[in-house]
Amino acid sequence: MNGALDVALRLLAVFVVFLTFPLIVGQTEHKVMAHMQGRLGPMYAGGFHGWAQLIADGVKFAQKEDVVPTGADRRIFQLAPAVALLPYLLVLLVIPIGPSEGAVGQAVDAGIFFVLAVMGVGVLGSLMAGWASANKFSLLGGLRTAAQLLAYELPMLLAAASVAMAAGTVSLPGITAAFEWWWLPWQIIGALVFFVAGLAELQRPPFDMPVADSEIIFGAYTEYTGLRFALFLLAEYAGIIVLCGLTTVLFLGGWHGPWGAVGLGWLWTLVKTALLAFVVIWLRVTYPRLREDQLQKLSWTVLVPLALVQIALTGIVKVMIS
Amino acid sequence: MTPASAALTTATAAAGTHGFLSPTGVEIAFLLVGIATFGAALVTVTTKQLVHAALWLVATLGGLAVEYLLLTAEFIAWVQVLIYVGSVVVLLLFGLMLTKAPIGPSPDADSGNRWAALTVAVAAAGALVWVVVDAFRTTWIDLSGPASGSTKVTGASLFRYWVLPFEALSVLLLTALVGAIVLSRKAKADTTPTPAGTPTVPGSRREKEGAR
């Protein structure tokens, strides 16, 4: 009974994080973008600096009619948002936030592989949406999504493999536990490659070619309305949380920090994740969108070689110190 | 002896000898997932809608990953999802989208050699099942002990006892990679020297790019 209660509580905690953190990131994005562009952003909903704006948005989305185009493949069209969103919920389960045994939803032996595998499944949702909408802009968006995923999956895997080599384990709590401060300069190339490739996999600016609103309306999500559209947006923000949390755990030492081992570790994880999320928003405001060919070129001629260099460096240092 | 304790002793005896008539929960789950996977595989090859076939393939490969998990091979299960669901099926869908797979059934999705295909499939399945059953006849996984399919165990056995097949496979894959590059460069060389005066036919050019 105690075990079942424990599992239920963990699942509940992860679910609450999954529902609230994306909203916090979304609201932060509203405000940060506004201030970077010299305006105020939402100010009315909820009273204090428009804190309830996203809740109001959610109510609005829920009220809208759920339209399925006549020519669309009905079942796949309706299934796509769930396929896009659920993988991120599963990934959140295995990200450790503290040093103790209980600070992770479910410890998985091959954590890195689980995380990368499940995140790859999420992209299937965009592909399904792009094809099933029976809309040429959606189809173009789906094509670009697939091309982008194929290009950026490899550098992301290689960068993750490098840190797994350094730690000598593929479990996420194990990697964080093995972290030392000098890993930061040692793995910095891998960290940058991982973060950039992750951004591209989430289709965040400057890698938002698949949803480029000035060219193909909104890519694979063009035909979506109401709650299903909101689910795709939620998937994007949950993706930001997952990517920042993973980069924190793999490359920035997770819970390591002053007083990290004595109970404040979870705070360090959250602070690092939040800082990275801020960087994600910052990049959106500052960088113009990459063209499709620039996007492919960046992956194959810059990120993949850099990731290979990082793996070689990791191997050399690892052999020298052992 | 009370009936309850009698039932208990027979249950433990059955567990000790791994009786086929008193399956455990894991075995039942394995069987059910296997049936679902087989069904998804059948739909994959029989459906007339191309993209649906690719998506049913996702269900099939995912079901296989669950089977690996139930056999305690965690590492293999995640790699299965990563490589097959995450990359191979995405590549398939990319190809289907590039060729504008229609919504609704494609009348030419059926092949004329379905009986030959069925024969080969049944023969291959028979051979595989026979080999596996013959090799692992009475082997049982000890679920209470240390995981026998964890990353550590898999890595150790791969690089300690199976290095030669592993390396041979990687050389084979490298050969395939080089071959693919050579073929694609040959196709490119064929398309470039078009005479300046004759306009290229858009359809044929697109086909060649798709093939690349």
C-alpha cells in the first residue's frame, strides 16, 4: 500500500509540474519578450502585471469550436496533438532534480537513451498533423519538420554520448552524481551542440523554419483550432522545460552547487533550468529565422563535426585520467 | 490441509517448475502485447492507405520494444524506439510526404506477388521461431535477481564475447553507406550534363531528386 501511494504521489507531482511549468515559461516569455522590445506585455488579466493571461488564453482555447477539415484524415488529425504532447510527460518522469533516491519520478537504467528515444517520438505528432491536414502548407511544414529532425537528431545523440562516456554510465541520476566542476570546460562544446540541436528539434526560433508564419502560415498546425491547437503549444513549452532540464542534468551538474548535497539541490536544478529557459526566450527575440539550407548546413557541417571533436576530446581526457 | 494452503502449495510447485498452465502476470502481458503487435503488423501490410501503413508500423515496432522490456532487455528496448520509431519511420514518412501520398486508399498499394511474399514471410518466421525455440528451450529469466538485460550487462557481453560480429556488422554498414554515396553521386553526374537548349522535364527531375 505504501509503495502504491508513493508511486501515485510521484506521478501526481510530475503531472503538476507538467501542467504548471510550461505555463510559467509561457508567461515569462510574454513578459521578457515585451520588455526586450520596449513594451509592457499583458497587463490586465488577473490584475498584477497580467499574471493570469495564459489561464485566460486557456479558457479561450477551450471555448473555441474544434474544427476538422472535410478533406482531412479524421482520426490521424485528431490523434496528432496527443502524440506530440505525451512524450514530454514521459520524459519529465525520469529527470532527477535532487541527489536523493526520491528526487526522480522513476529512475531508468538507460536514461539517456529513454529520453532521446521518447523525444524523437514526439516529432511524429507534427508529421501526422502535417500530412493529415490535407493542406499544402501543412504538408510543407511536415516535410521541413522531418528534414530538421533527421539533421539534428545525430549531433544531439553524439553530444549526449560524450557526457555518458565521461560519466561512465547512461543513467541520468548516475551522470549527475559523477559530475565535477571541471566537466564544465571539458564538455562545453558538447553542451552547446546539445542545446542548439535540442532547440532545433523543438522548432524554436531561430530554427522555426517548419512553422515559419510569414511563409507557410503555421506549418503543420495551420488547420488546428481550439484545444488541439493549445495542446501543440503546450507541447512546445513542455519541450522547453524538458530540453533545459536535460541540459542542466547532463552538462551543468544538475543539483551540484553550494549546499546542493544537503537539501537545496532541487533549488539549484530549478534555477539552472530557469536560466536556460530564459536563454531560449532571449534567442527567440534576438535571432532572425535561419533559411532551410542554412539550417541543414549548420547541422551537417558545424554541429556534427563539433560533436565528433567533443567525443574525441572526451575519450582522450578519459584515458589520460584513468 | 485446508483447500487454500493446498492451492498455495500447488502454485509454488508450478512456479518452481515453470508450468505452462499457470502463467504469471508478466507472461500473460507478454502474450497479450505479442498478439497486439502481430495484429498491428498484419494491418501494416494489408491496409490500402500508405501513411496508415507507416503509422501502424510505429505501433508494431513500439509493441516489439514493450516485448523487449518485458524480457528485461531495457537497453535494447530504448534503442529499438530510438532507431526504428524515431528515425526509420520518420525517414519513411518523409519519403511518403515527398511523393505526396494521398489521403484515402491508394488502389495500387497492393502487390501482385502477395502469395510469394506470404510464403517467404511464413518461411522466415518459421525458421526464426525454430532457431529461437531450439536455442532457448527451457531457459527462464530470473526476475528477482540482478537485471540480465541492463546496459552494463549488454555492453560487457557485446564487447567481450561478441566483438567480432559487432565489428563485422559495422564494416558492413560502412560499406552500405559508401555505396549509397557512390550511387547518389552517379545519379547527380547523370542529371547535370543536360544540353543548354533542351528544357528539362520537371517530373523526371523531381523523381531523380526523390530517389536521391
